[in-house]
Amino acid sequence: MTIRKILTEPDPFLRQKSQDVEGVDDEIRRLMQDMLDTMYAAPGIGLAAIQVGVPKRIIVIDLSKEEEKKPLYFVNPRVILKSNSKATYEEGCLSVPGQFAEIDRPDRCHVTYLDYNGKQQELKAEGLLATCIQHEIDHLEGILFIDYLSKLKKSFIVKKLSKQKKSLERIVV
Ligand code: K1U
Ligand code: ZN
């Protein structure tokens, strides 16, 4: 089990665009396992590779509530269709610790991706899964949920996180 460090805002690396993966091999599967270990430990319900410092188009999600884990692996995910109707969820982000906000997004989306075995797949998602997929694919474009907030709310959160980071750095040094 490998738990990787999760980058947090305002780390400029989080704003990078992630690149397509050429194929799903053992190295990619090991990365996806590390991402899941990191996500479960946090805990969270999704994670993008860029959040652990790897700019590859890979996301993992697990919305299961029971003991039995049900991980979903998406390599090179692309939203090909979004509904016009919206849903509002209170979103959080492991890269924006301790901050939550209600965000409107299309309530359904249709996504294409490669699965754990590198097989091309399509999924029509709705509800929290649709929200989570869109949140994680945003990470691959360098977008965070706070980018949808007003300038004022966003800058308040970014300043707070910068201060927290600086005071933590002082404790560590
Ligand atoms: O950082 C991330 O991208 C993960 C994020 C995913 C997400 C949450 C809510 C809406 C959209 C996307 C999280 O997992 S934040 C933590 C969280 O939501 C949670 C943690 C423990 C139990 C249940 C939820
Ligand atoms: Zn996030």
C-alpha cells in the first residue's frame, strides 16, 4: 500500500493540463492502485492523478458506502455529452482541504474512457457519479471547484489556504 502526498491549492502544479496515456500497462495500474490507497486514506470519493503530482489523464472514483469497495478506473476520460438540466451538490476537494461549496453542474453526462484493462468503455452517469466524474475531469484541465465561485469567495479561500500552508511550513522547519 502506497499513500502519496496530495498537492493542495495554491500549488501551481494543480493548474497544469494532464496528458493522454498511451496505453494501460502495469506501471499505470500501479499508479491507479496508489491513487486509490491515497483516496481511501484521505478519505475521499475521487482522485485525479495530477493531485498526486502526475500529469496524466487518469481518475479513480469509489462511491460505495458499504465495507465492500467498488473502485472505478478511468484512463483518458472524455465527456462527450452533458445534460442541459443541472444538479447542485456540496463539493469538497482533497486539494482544497476543509472547504466546501454548492456547485451547479449538468446532472447527467456521457463519458468515454479506457478501463483498468485498457479496454475502451462508455458510461452514462447521473447523480453524484456524474458530479464526481465532472469534478475529477476538471482536475485534468487544471480546474478546481473554487474556480466556479465568485472572485471574492475564491480569493478568501485561496488566502486562507496559503496562510495555513505557510504556518505549517514554519512548524516543520
Ligand atoms: O479531491 C477530490 O477530487 C476528491 C473529492 C471528490 C468530490 C467530492 C464531492 C463532490 C465532487 C467530487 C472528495 O472526495 S472530497 C471528500 C468527500 O467528498 C468525502 C469524504 C469522505 C466521505 C464522503 C465524501
Ligand atoms: Zn478535487
